[in-house]
Amino acid sequence: MTYSSPSAGKRIRHLRERKGISRSHLARLVGVDVTAVSAWETDKYRPRVDKRLRLANTFGVELDALFPHEELVAADVPSIRPIEDFESFASLLLERSSQTERLIRAIHCSRCDPRHSATMPEFRTLVSERLLAGSLAFEHVEAIYDLSRLKEVIWNIFRYEGCAYRMSAYCVEPGQPTPGPNAFLFDDRELLLGSDWEDESIKPKLRLALSTGTLVSYFQQYWLGMWRKGVVLNAEGPRDLSSVRAFAVRLGLPISDWPSFLEEARALAMEDGIAPFV
């Protein structure tokens, strides 16, 4: 799609400079990170509808003056791309994760093959390095089915103490239906939806990459609803693992075995030497 000149980004920059405010000041007024303002002004991506309204109000202009009608329509047309196989999904996941500016939101609710933690080593390495470097925030909603996965979660809680890593979980008991899909949401604007596990038993496998549009906005709200219904396991980091202990008991661990289970989790070592899935 070709847009008329000047671009929306140039109009945002012009109005910001005419108002005499910095990018960081504008970011605070609109309620975003300064990197978002930078991306808007360089036309890397467009503000969401609610942010466009805030920008127009901040600059004291009509919305159509900042984003002409034809541009608003074009910007809201969703991009939907089917993904043929697991290898393509893993490759796209790695690409999107490296390009993400600040936040990945993940949701994993269908049961995965128990070997899932040994998959996608490049992705696990990238996310681990970015978390430890402070260049990424990762928020994860997951349905936990077994104690082996819970050990990995505990390992991650200790590893990422002080990092922007949070996890909300559902304890799924035998016979309980899975509460939702598997997906990744990048900076609240791009979505990978479907199967990321090579040996996932659910068929047929649905894999889609989407950007902008109503479906992405819907998933943002769906994710928030799932997050609020779950239990945040690392609200206090390693200082308080009472929620994790309660999960372990619900999954069948005798309460008397908790101390040894915790030590096993802290000493967990992956076969490939890479951190478990976040």
C-alpha cells in the first residue's frame, strides 16, 4: 500500500516538534514506551486506534488531520499468513522474538509432548539472553499438567529473578479440558497463533501469523482475561514459592516431598545445556 506524503510518522514528528516536547515526554503523555514513539515517527509501524486518539488530543488536532481516512482503513487491514509446518513456525518465532522491541506475551494451554523442552534451542537461547540482558519482558500464561514441567518453571523463577519475567499458570487436573490455544503476541501488535510444538497431539495443526486487525485486538483482551484467571507463580520471585508449592501438591506431590522436589528443581540441568522454555 502506498501512502501520500508526508507520511503519518512525519506528521507525528512535525506536530511533536511544533509543540516543543521530546519523544520521551510524548511517550508519557500517550502512555507508551519511548521506543514506540520512535517507531511511529520512522513509520516502522502505526499506532493502535486508541493511541491515535490520544495523539490527536495531545496535539490538539482532528484525527483525520493526523491519520487521513484512507490511511486508517489501510492500517487496520489484517495481514494473515498461513504457516505450513513446524520448521517454518520455529523460524518465524525466532525472527519475531529477535525483532520484538520490549514485550512477548505467550500462552500455552494445550497439552504438549513431554519432550517439548528440548525443542527450539535457538528460541530458548535468544529469550534467555535477552531477559538476562534486560532488553526483553516476557509474560507467560501456561496450563501445567505435570511435575516435570513445574520443575522447569521453578528453575526459571530462580534464573530470572530481577528480570522482567512473569508467569501466570493453571493447574490442569486429569479430565479437565484445556482452557485455550497456544500463541505468541509480540509488542501487542503481531500474533503467532497455533502449534509451536513439533509433536503436539492435537490435530489438525493450525498455524497462522497475523498483524493488526480485529483478531489481534481480540487476542490481546483474551490473553489479559486468561492472565487474570490464572495464578502468578513468581509474584515474589524465589522469596515466596507458596503458589508453586500449592501447584505441586495439586499435581500429586506429597507435601513432605516439597523440600527435595525444590532442590531437584534448582539443580535441574537440560540435556542440551540451554535454559528450559520460559
